[in-house]
Amino acid sequence: MTNTVVLNAGKLDFDHKLDYSPLNQLTVLTKYEASNDQEIIERVQNQDIVITKELAVGRELILQFPPSVKLICEAGTGYNNIDIAAAREKNITVCNVPGYSTEAVAQLAIACMLNLSSSLSLQQTMIKQRDLSNFTKHLQVPHFEIQNKTLGLIGAGAISYQAAVVARALGMNILVYSRTPKAWNQLNAKFVTLEELLANSDFVSIHCPLTPQTKHLMNKERFQLMKPSAYIINTSRGPIINETDLIAALQNKQLAGAALDVQDPEPPALDNPLFAMDNVLLTPHIGWKTLESRQRLIGLLAGNINAYIKGIPTNIVS
């Protein structure tokens, strides 16, 4: 039987509610809550498979992995935390788990839009500060319908598609930017250039992976293309947005607001100006953290490992 180690199970099973039986049936499973660099090298000894969750596993670490390690499973969709080139040098296969949190992340993006359009969080903040002017005077905050507004989606993967399905049900128009346009005819979505999307969208929602090409995709120049009334939402990866440029755009009222489930870095510095902005929603990368998504992830990890053991590896990214 193969040996498998989970290097940072605390990232996945922070509430200790996950059922690991799908993995235990396939492999001898060892779990650690967290691992530093030295502990990683110690804990991968005599292991065949290594499971990580958004844990930085760089070149220097991978080159010290023993010959026994044949597979690294990133327990998530993004795998920019793993040095793929180093893994290839060591003949270690790397796989990911796409699709486990599609619904949850898409729902969060839609929830952010609905929240921003009605200033729900801002209204609750005002109440907690004993500012009751929304009750005693006319409405003091932005409040508008999203029907007939335009949602611009950057990326055309499964999460983006699911967000488009919900947005269309809410009566929104859909623009999509992707390097590989797809057939979304049933949604009446229009594939356009990034510049056209930014200029015409009321909400811009990011759903592309972080790559050298997408790092700081959203920067000063691109924020200047957006409407001053527009909002940006990021549930993908923090570095896709140049955060310094975003803060400046918000401070200069070039944008109406932002909702960020991901930041750069994570967690943000406690003195980050975004924490103090009334028109910004911040969440600590919760998109994938529903219990349903995490349990689904365990099952899909088991599927990846089972396929690898059978000699038909799947979801390979290396």
C-alpha cells in the first residue's frame, strides 16, 4: 500500500469535520496540522504521495525530496505554490483538483455583487456605529438593481460559467474575456477584448488562474478603463490585482468599490488601507471553505490518487 502525507491538514480541516475515509481506504495516511520547511523535508521521507493545500513548496524543497516521492497533490485548483519545473527535474508528477468549489466560489462572487449593490455591509456598519441616519433621514448609501447591469467575467472556466448562469437568472448582461473563447451561446454571453469588457462592465469579476501573464493583470492603466461607477470582485488569486494601484484607484474615486476574497499577500498587513474603506468588502479567502466543498475535495483527492495508483493519472499539471 502506498504512503501518503498531508503536510498542512489544518488548512483543510480547520473545524475537524472532514471524513478522510475515502483516502484511508486507498493509502496509509499521515496528517500534520502544519509544516515548516524543515518539517516538510522530514515528513516526506518514505512517502510516495504528498498532499498540500496552498503551502509554498519551492525549488529548494522539492530538490531535497527523497526518491520515494512520486506524486504531489495540490488540494485545490490553483497550483502556483508548487515549483513545477523542480518537480519535473525530480520526475515527480503534480496534480490539482479542479471543480471542487465551483458552486461555492461562484455564489460568493454573486453575493458580493448583491451586497455592494445594496450597501448591506455599509448599512450594518453604520448601525453598529450608532449612525441611524438611514432610518431617520433619506437613504444615505448607494442602492440599485443589478438587473440589466453588465457583469464582466475575466476567465472562462467552470467558476466563471457558474457565475454567469446565476447572473443571467438575475437579468444581467454578460461579457467575457478569455484567451480561449468558448461557446456560451445558451447564456447569450459575448466574448470581447479585455479593454472592451472593462469599459462596459458595471461589475468586473476575476476568475482566471494566477500565471506570469495574469500577475498584476489589473493595474493602474486598466483601472482607468473602468467606469467610475463600477466595482471589481476578486475570488481567484490576490496577485492578479496590483493592490497598490487598486488602493489608489479607490482613494481617487476611479472605482465605486471592490470585493476581495483574496489579497496579496494573505493575510494582508493589519494596517492595510483596504480594511478601513467603507466601499470595500474583505473576506479571508473563504470561497472554497464551505464544508460541502472541502468534503468534495477529499473525495476528488482520493480519485486522483486512485487513478495514479492504477497508472492512469488525472488532472496532471506538471
